[in-house]
Amino acid sequence: MCLVPVPGHGETYRHVDKQFIYTIKVDQAKLNEIAKLLGIPPGQAATWQPGNILVVNDTQGGLSKK
């Protein structure tokens, strides 16, 4: 489970089921590459610690209910 912010609702969060989350294990070299691709300054990226990045498919929140 992962919590994501609800746009336009301040500090409101909703959960995303595990099946919509992809985990990427990263070391410092991968973190540096990701920061470069995202245009994040190297000094800021240097403070990040190796670990996991969670990629969340958040399209479920935008689907209208029929």
C-alpha cells in the first residue's frame, strides 16, 4: 500500500493498492542518473540515500465511476 496526495484537497491522502505500485531498487549511481534526467541539481541529489523508489500508477484516482 502507498499513500498519494489528493489534488486540491490540502493534506488529504488516499491509498493505492499494492498491485499499482512498482518498486525500483537504486544505488547512488542510479540516483545520480535519475536526478540528472529530472533536472535536479547534483548538490540536492547528493543528499539522497540508496534504497527504493516507488512508482505509482495513479490513473485509478482519475477514472470516473459509471
